[in-house]
Amino acid sequence: MKRHFTIFLMLLFVGLVVSCAPKIQQSFVSNNLAGLLNSGYKQKVDNFLIIFDGSSSMWEKYNGTKKFYQARNVIHGINQSIDGLKLQGGLHVIGDTKATKGTLVNDSLIYGMTNYSQAEYAKAVNSVEINGLTPISIPLVKSIDTLKNASGKTAVIVVSDGVQVSSDKVTPQEAAAKLKAAYGDRVCIYTILVGDDPVGKSTMQAVADAGGCGFATTEAAVASTEGMNDFVQKVFFEKAVAQKPVSFNLYVKFDFDKDTIRPQEQDNIDEVGSFLAMHPEIKLTLEGHTCNMGSEAYNMGLSKRRAESVKRYMVNKFKIDPSRLSTVGYAFSRPLESNATKAGREANRRVMGTINH
């Protein structure tokens, strides 16, 4: 009997150790960045901020596993999937966890905002332990201050069971609306529901809806390689739109031995000038040309003066930044027509424009 009792105690001890041991991180995600970038996608966000629910309600089991471990696996999956992206990253914690001992709950930013590192982010996620209530609203409102120095677009991702245990002054939906109001289209909010609590599901959907440009999904939907890759693609990437080639016909004719713009040529310059005013990213090279009458040295100076004349016109009339307009003279080295005829020589006295790529 004594021997059997000893064996029973040993088995009980082993069982307790196994049940209390931390869950091993599930590795279910493959990094799909190269495939996305090679298939015409581009990165659409500059920052990401995950809000990780480490509150006491996450200790409950769902489908045989504590919700906390399911949430942690999801965040590790996101971390694995975006490894290699250039981002600013942050991690907020819901609840008074080990990572935030000695601090106020609303100061629970345990990573960032800083240059994203996959390894450092994983350490921060692993430091979180379950404790405390569920003030979902607090980290959402706190995120307004967290993101104050972030530039560009930000994805805010809430991973939680949505169970609001504490009594906040504002609802999670109102908190999300405050965050959205602070940053407008620069912030999109995404929620990942862990578990199947009906109220939690409604809360998470409301938070995502308040963000306007995000969406709500579930842990079950992203807990696979295919599901996670789809989530990361939608949150962090967008299909690159092929840019149509910009073209226009700048062709300004000049009188013999003149560099002044003729009145009849102004409509053509105005068309191009107004286009440049609406597209400040475009730069233009103005190319001056002459016919072959006179010396090469003289015509080189004349061709440059003609190009500069068109540049001054655009700068003065359309306020184009002079640095966007470069000028060059080719004298009579690049004729459009034969210089053997009068009509050909007239066609060659011109300024043309080339977009700088």
C-alpha cells in the first residue's frame, strides 16, 4: 500500500507539473513576404500596435486550451509572418500582468513604439502572464498617446476574448472611436476574437467597426498557415497599382535666332505647366534645339537660352519649383527634320520636354 501511495503521489506531482508548465509556442506560420512582394503587392502600413489580452478571463479554456495561450500563439504567428518588414512596433497588455508589475494598468506598453525586431518582440510577448481584470478601453485610449510620434499608417490589432470585466468610463467601442478620431485614415483597427463568448464577439466587432477601415476575425480563422498569411496580407499589404506612363507633347517652336516665347506657343506650355502643378512628384528636363544656321558654339548657347525661357515661363506662371525643371541645350545635333529645307529648319528651332524617371 505504501508503495502504491508513493507512486500515486509521484504521478500526481508529474500531472501538476505538466498542467502548470507554460505552453510551448505553436509554430504554424511560414513567412510569405517574398511571395507577396513578387506577386505585385506592396507594404501599406508603417507601424503596428498589438493589444494583447492577459487578463484573468483569458485563463478559461476554449476547445481544451486556455484562451491566453491561443492568443499568444496568434501574436507569435503575426510576429513570424511579418519578420523582415521595416516597421515601428508596439505591444500593449490588457490586465495587470507580470510584465507590468509595479506600474499602472494604463501604462502597460511593454514594447515600443520602436524599430521592429522579431526577436525582441517575441521576448516581450513571452513576458506576459495572466492576471488582473479586462479594461479593454484603457489600452485603446492609451494608444492615442502611444502613437503620437508615429508617422505614416498604423495597424492596431486587438487580440482578446472581448469579455469586459472591469467598469471603464468609456466602452471599448467609444475608446476605439476616440483612437480613430485622433488619427483618421492613418489608423485601422483589427480584432481577433479568442473563444466564442457572444458578448465578447459583439464587443470585438464593435471595436473593429469603430476603426472604419479594419475588420473583425477569430483565432480559429488565423490559427493556420493559410489563415495567418491571409490575415497578414490584408492588414500589412495592398495590391500595387500599376502606374500608367505619363506622357504629353511639349513642343515649343521659336523664330530664327530668337529665344523669346511666341504668343501662339503659350497654350502648349500652359497645358504642361498646369499638369506639373498638379503632380509635384514629376520632374522635367527641357531640351533646347536649333537649326544648323550659324556656328555650333553660338547655337549651343541659343538652344540653352530657349530651354531657360520655357523654364522661366512655367516657374513664373504656375509656381513650379525651379529644382523640378532642368535645362539642356543640344544646338543642331538632334534635328527633327532635314535642315536642307526652310520648313525643316523651322521645325528644328524648338524646345521639347522629357520626364525624369
